[in-house]
Amino acid sequence: MEIDRISCLHDSILYKIFSFLSAKDVLQTTLLSKSLQDLWKSLPHLDFDESDFTNEKSFTNFVDKFLLHRDNSISIIRLRLLCGFACRSCELETWISAAITARVQELQLCSKYKAIGDGLPSSLFNCKSLVTLRLNIGYVVRFPDNFCFPNMKIIDFCDVHFGKNFSDQLLNSKNLEEIYFMHCRIDIYNSSSPSSLTVGEDVVADDSHCSGTFPNLNKATIVLGKHPGKEEETGFCASKFIKTFSNANVLYLSNACIQLLQYCGGNLLDYLPTFCNLKRLQLTVSIKDGDIGVLSCLLDRSPILESLGIRFFNYKFRSLVSRCNRELKRGEYARHLECIRMEHFRGSKNQVELVRFFLANAQVLKKMSLYSDREFPLSLDLFEFPRLSTSCQLLIY
Amino acid sequence: MSKLGQAKRIIFLKTADGQLFEVDEPVAMEFEIVKSFFDENEDAADDTVVPLPNVSAEPLAGIIEFCKAHVEFRANGAAGKDEVKKFNAEYIKEKSNEQLKELILAANYLNIKEMLDFLTETIANRLKNKSVEYVRAFFGIENDFTPQEEEAVRKEYEWAFEGVDED
């Protein structure tokens, strides 16, 4: 009876359990019994964590041997490499090539410290089997101008620098579902003057069928770093970049994105795409007029928005010139917006005006939650503000 | 969720050791094997007893507790949130390795994907950084290597063995 039960485990569950183990633990299974000796070679999930090893040399040796001896006719579903030290490009090249040979679907590279090296092997950027790619390798990766990921669904990058053709090339990944860009930079290119481009035509095309975007895009998180450069060009490049992801259902834009969009000034609304599927928008904004102007334009371009999250960010040391002055307007979104959440609410004039505006204009608003990190003057009676939606709750935490 | 004014349907399950369980329909439908039983026998009477010849009462009670909680989490829109993690952590805290194995065998037979994923990961966590002897004992695997053969394997995979706990 006992033997029967265990052999049940062997067949399917054991395999599954071992898929959750780190590669180091998986290798222990070679000693379990003769029948299990070679099981590790066909596991599709590989998880290499340098912290399991006493030193860098034993780790690299282990990864080398593991990839060399595994059965590469079995596809790798996921390869995760967590290095506590600097990854050298020559080792990465060998490992990534091995993974590509085994038709790796999900690849995650993560290094804690600044790495030495001149980037990632070029074979990575033409990997047909990749479905998920997560990169956080401790130095800024310069993305090549030519790449091709026909099956990619999720990209999750930290510290990656994109060339000017990045978004156009990425459009070949038709199945893209989620993007996370953390502290990434885009190339600001001199395209003579943005106004000489056919911005108007683009906008018209966008309004009709959201072309030039990803049909299945669900989530887009765009956190850009600082971008030096001429302001108008920077703003134009940023709006063009964001436009590529305008099909998203959920969009997060960092404050740096808002700042870059501000550079478009009074033309911003013309440069922005219509976010025709956008249901949830999250932003980090300051309470300066210019940021409110960008918020106003984004809302106008989000006709079916249901949920808006605003995290306020206080500039103590930066003074910004407002370039995009535009008041909030009651657009199409006001007929759909159900939920608004504001964090770091401090009761400043612009914040209070936002609350007043949304309460007065959002027709089907169900809930507005304000999270405060310090007390604000109680003389402001937010609860007295007229509400267009009779079922709207106002909650202050 | 049951429709208003409609009595909740109860599914009857009978374990290998002869115990009869009465389970709310949405919970029982988490078990793929029960779901396909009713899909294949569309005209089955409401009081049909579904036999589960490979599951005994103790693990089934544990499985029903887990699935019931998760069905509720989903209905409340709490799926993936902290309270789910808290429940899962509490749920396995008191379970012995033996009980876990019984649960995973039963969950595998009943074909409950969510629970199976959770249990395999839990077991994997308990095996992390453990010695070969521990893993053998855990699964009841018989060591069929001769000392010489074992030594040969250790030598072959020398690069893989360093710094492993002895229990």
C-alpha cells in the first residue's frame, strides 16, 4: 500500500514539488534512488541562487555543469539567475546561450551589485521562444536597436536604456500583455522640430482604431528616470513612447513621466493618444499646476476610465516652472469614473480643488478615499462639497 | 453564489472509509473529479452520492476546509490578498509532514489545481536545504544504491554537494 502511494507521488507530484526547489536542492535528488537519479535533468524550472553557495566560484561552476549536463531536449519553462556578485558577460553569454538552445520561455536575470561587463549577449535579443523576460542586472543595459521577440508576453525591466526605435521594434511582439519599466530611460532624439511631424494625422488614426499598439496589453507600468535634453523634444519622445502602450487596461505613470509630458506644454493634448481600453490609471503627481494640467489631459484621453489613483509627491527642493497649464474639464471619463484614491493627501489648495471637482462632476462615483500622512486643517469641510453622484462615499483615513 | 430564494444545493461525497460528507455545491465543484462526474451524468439525482474510493475522511475534511475558505475569498474579491496568505500559513502550520502527504495525494486524486499548487510549494519549502536522508524519509523512498554506487554518484556530482544540512 505504502509503495503504491509513493509511486503515485513519483510520477506527477514529485516532479511538481521538485520544480519549486532551487537548482542546488534539486541536485540532491540524484542520490535518492536509482530511478530518481536522472530526474533533475528533465526538470523544466531552473532556479539558480548564488546565496545557496559559499563562494562565487562554486556557484559559476555549478551553473556551468548543470546547464551542460541537463537534457536540453526538454524545454526550459523558467530560468532564474540570482547573482549576489557582479555577473560577467562571458559567463552570462554561455548560460543564456544554453537556455536559448533549450527554448527557454521565461528568463529572469538579477544581480545585486554593479556588474562588470559590456552588456548582454546579442543572442538574447533574438530569442524566439521567450515569453517572459525580467532584467535587473545592476547596471544600465543598453537595449540594442534591433531585437525580435515574437512570442513575448511579459517584459519587466529595471535600469534599461532604450534606443529610439525601441517602441517601434517592440510592436513586433504582438502578444505582449504586461510591461514593467522601472528606472528606464528612452533615447531623446532630435527629430528636427516635433511640430514638423504629422502629429495631427497620428492622432486621427489613433482615435479611430487604436493602431500601432498591442492588442492584448493589460498592464503597463512606466517609471522613467531623469532625462536631460531639449525640453520640447524630450516631451515629444516621451508622449510617443507612452502612446505605444495606450491599449493598456491598467496604466501606471511615474512622476518623471508626468514631468516629461509637461514639456509638451500647450500641445500635450494633441500629442497624447486615446487610451481607449484604460480602466485603471495610477499616477504620481505633485500638486503644482503643471502636473494638474497633465492629469487633466490624461483624463480627457481616457474615455472609459473607472478607477483613478493619485499618489501625491511633495517637491521640497525643486521648483518647477509650469509648462502645461490646463484646468480639469468634465470629459467622457466623468461618466464612468467609479473609484478615486488619493495618497499623501495634505489638504493643500490644489488637492482640495481636485476633490471638489471630482465630487461635483463624476456622475457614477461610488467611492473617494483620501489617505493622509499627516493631519490637515479640519476647517476644510470636504464632506460639505456637493456630490453629483448621490451614492458616493467619501472616506478619509 | 446561490441565487436568492433558491435553496443551496448539497453534494454528497462518500470516502474510502465509508464516511458521508455533505458539501455545498460551489465547494464540491472545486474538485475536478466531482465536477466531471456531474458533467458526465447530467441527469444524476440531487441526492446522488459520489464515491471517492481513493480518499479517506481525514484528508477530505482538511480539503473541504481549504476549498470552502478559498471559494469565499474569491466571492469577496479577496483572492491574492494578504488575508489569503494568512489563512494559508495558518492552515499548514499545524500540519505534520504525514498529513501534508495525505492531503497532496487526495488533492491530486480529486484534481484541485489551486490546492495542489499550494501544497507542492509548501512541501518544496519543507525540503529546502535538507539532506538526502531527510528527503528519502519524507517520501518513504528506499535507498537502492550500494555504498560504492552512492560514492560514485557523489563523485560524479561533486560540484553539486556542498554545505547541505544533515537533517
